[in-house]
Amino acid sequence: MDERPHHPPEATSPDAADPAPRAKVRVLFLLPVLIFAGLAIVFLIGLFGDPSRVPSVLIGRAAPEVSLPPLEGLTEAGMQIPGFATADLAGTPEAPVTIVNVWASWCGPCRVEHPVLMELATLPYLNIVGINYKDAPENARRFLGALGNPYDRVGVDENGRSAIEWGVYGVPETFVVDSEGVIRYKHIGPIEPHQIETFLDAVRAALPEDMRARLPTG
């Protein structure tokens, strides 16, 4: 007869027998951290990367419908500079590409960008349209009076609705639109002097092929 003391088997928890539930718990705790890290990486890329490379779902699509009133009191040669409507994106045979620039007088980077827009305004194959975003009319007129007006048209987006429809993240932003009204390029942030050539490459790509072939090289 076996007289050795009898010890009942030690109870084991389900987690000890099967480590899978514990691993699942760890994953659940780590999931928010992983999501936050992913969002942080996207934010840093947007903050320090090339803003023109931020994707836009509008590229390759027709520009949103727009009908914006003019900036009252903004004149040239005594004539009111017109507002901005979808039909204006057709351009003209001489200037078939339209640059749509979203700006405001209270926007510091817009002031940095403005000399670049003034330079672009000298190119004969471009129309430049401004969307004045959530601005006071007198401040907008004062801004252009002091720095010069590169715009052929200025539409007032008083409540910011048009900017939302164009997918604007924040001012300034600039779109290149071809004569068919299709958005071909989007630049987020100010166009700085060292970025002019890259921007102009996008403009030239939007020109009709015959006009592009006639442009001077170099």
C-alpha cells in the first residue's frame, strides 16, 4: 500500500495553460499606442516633408463648382476686378492654364509667397485666380495694394465653404487647372522661390501639347 502523502494537483489558470488570451490583452493595450504612432508619423511627414507631395483626391478630377463674388473695391484701371466662377477655368487660347490660389491678408505665409505669385503673373500662358478666404475686405484690399495684385480675378469665400469643397487644408494652397477644368496639381503651403521650377513643371505639363512644344527651354 502506498502510504506517501497525497497532494491534489495544483490548479492552473486558463491563462497559464494557454498564453493566447494574455497575448490578446497585450495587443489591445498596445493598439492605441500604435495608432498614435502612425498618426504622428503622418503628421511629421506633412510638417517637414515636401508639401507639394501631400496627396489630394481631387487631382485628375474636375474642379469643384464655384461661384464667388468679387472683392468689392478692388479695381484695375478704374474697373472692378471680377469674381470667380467655374466657367473662368476654361481660360483662353493664349492662356489656357489657370492657377487658383487660396489666400488671406492675415496669413503670414501668404506674404512670403506673394513675390512668387507676382513673378508667375508675368507669364503670358497663365491666368491667376485668387480665392480670398475668410478675410475682411478692407484688409484684403490693403494687402494687395501694398504688395501688388497678381490676380486676374478674385472671388471672396467669406464663410470658407468653397475652400472646403476644394479640399483646402489651410492657406495658402495653390491648384493648377487645365483648360478642361481638371485639377492637375496641388501645392500645400507657400510656393517658395526654390520651388518655382518644380511648380512651373506642373504648369507646363497642364498646357496643350502644341503650346508646350513652343515654350523656350532652359
